[in-house]
Amino acid sequence: MLDWGTSITKSFEQAYNKIWGDDNSFLKPQAEMIVETVAVSPEHRGLGLGHSLMKAAFKRAREAGASSLGVMVIHGNSPAKALYEKYFEPFVTFHSAFFDDTFPGLTKYRANLNP
């Protein structure tokens, strides 16, 4: 889906395997469609724009025929976590130990779109 050529795909695979070995659980998508980035500028936070963005993402996913929608949050981003938990269910959590304590960890969320 990234439209990578064979050499880029192979290079990524080799680099990934060097770090993670056979454990591909971190990169495995939790949903058919993923929200990559959600951001509201600081001066506009608290106005409901995050909810509007979530509603637009769900609308877009349904229009595309996706059966599920996913998003992830880095641990420590409490406002994003609170927003996502209104729309999604936690799917999988990777604690900081998973990253040898070099990263705070993250939680992937998923929402099923089928009625």
C-alpha cells in the first residue's frame, strides 16, 4: 500500500528484522484504515475540533468501505488518549519496556465500523 519498490521494501525488511527479529506485532496494523496524525494547534484546543476530526475520519473510513478504523497514542499524551477512548477501544499496548525503555510506549486503538 505504500507503493515502495522492491529494493526499498527489502531494505526496510532487513532493517526491521535487525531490530525486531521475527516479532512483527508492533508494525501489524490494528485496523483496515489508520488515522496517521491528529493535531489541533494549541490556541484552538478545547473547542471541540478533535471531535470534529474524529467524526470526519469515521465518515471518510465508512465512505471508503473500511470495516475498521485505528489510531495510536504515545503514552503521556493524555488529551489525545481521552479523545480516542471516546471513539475507539484499546487494541494493544506496548509499554516502554518493549522499547528497552528508550520510548514511553504506545497504545493502538481500533473501532469496528460494521453496524
